[in-house]
Amino acid sequence: MKYFDLSNKVAVVTGGGRGIGKAAAQALSEAGAKVALIGRTFSVLNETATEINNETHGEVLPFSCDVTKEEQIKELVTDIHQKLGSISILINNAGKTVRKSIEELEPGEWDDVMETNVKSVYMMTRAVLPDLKEQQESRIINIASMASEVGLPFSTPYGPSKAAVVQLSKQLAQELSPFGITVNAISPGFIKTPFNEKALDNPIFLNKINNSNPMHRIGQLEELIPAVLYLASPYSSYTTGQNLVIDGGTTSHAF
């Protein structure tokens, strides 16, 4: 379908080596986009890019960068321009957490989570904004979490950081709409990825999660990625400032 055709688009996916970032990059490549995979560990990114390219016959390239560091981001954007072209889609997916109580959590750990989850969204958006303004129908998609909507045990820095991502998405949607740029957030529920697989491999915890939503199960990556593709496509031209929660009904489930 032509509205999901992303040919001649250049997409940037932070945290692109595994999990949601990897799945999003593959979907974008299948839709025809050139994709820049961003992360700190080049070997992981390179392996992922090779795997996706073999499956999609696309153009997915790895770029090592700490997306909280301004100078590295500047070099990254220049490198992407040289190898892929001007950027029109930005997916801010880089994220981390520290599973500790507030009494155990150190101030440096709080700062680290906030920098990775929130500051990186600001830094990357600011860096690619000249490109996005030049393109028509540019897209920013910020990966938040259902933790932005509800409190989760031992997620003291994570939930607030993702709530900030949602609010930043709304703010940027207002500011960038005059330039034809849409900005939206996606808040996944429990979807098994390398990010959370250790916790979900615990049968007691998994059973608790399964009982926390009306579908009584965790989600699969393939149930999340079509939302990314929609928000990256021309079909979403009248959708901005939204937070799409994909959580099996968890945040609507009282008992």
C-alpha cells in the first residue's frame, strides 16, 4: 500500500541493536526506508544490521554513538548524511532502568536513567531537527512505557523518566507542527525483549503480570511494531501529540 511505502526515507533508530529497536528497524527496512541503527556497542549493531539486510535486502547501517553526548551526536549526524542522506524519521528508543527501591537507588543511577531515557530524546531531536524541517511529513516517534501511566514496584527512576518522554512528545508536537513534523509516543506494556527477559523468565513474576491485564498474557513484538510503521508513514499525518498505549489493557484494568 502506497501510504506505507517509505522508499527514499532515511530513518534513525536509537537503541537499535536489540528488542523493540531491532524490530522497528526491520519493519522500516521492509517498508523501503534506509535505516541508521544507533547504539553504544558497534559489534551488536553490526550483527543486527547484517541480519536485517539479509532478510529485507535493504540498506541498514550501524553507527556507534552515546546519544547523551552532544559532540558524538554531531559526528553521528554528519556520518549519516554522508552514508545515507538527510533524515526524515527519528525513533527515540534508547532506554535503561535500575530495579531498586528509592532507599537503595544512588543519585548517580537516577541521573544515568534520566539521561539515557529523557535527555537522549531532547539531544537527538535537537540534532536532527534541521533535516526534519527540510523534509515533508517528517516523523518523530518516542518509545515510552506503560510505566508512564501507572506505578510499578522498584521502578523509581524508570516510570518518571517515561512520563517525561510522553510529556516531551506532547510539547514537541505543539512546537513542531508548523513544520509538518508529527511527534508521538508509544507506551508498550510487558513485551518480552532482552531489556526485560530476565524478569519475565521468573514464573512468579510472569504469573503476576499475566493476571494484571484482561488478556492474561504478555505482548509480542509483532503486536507493537505495526504502530511504529503507522506513525512513521503518511497515514499518520493527522496524528500528533499522542501516546499510544499497547499493553493488553493493563492500564485500564482495575481488578
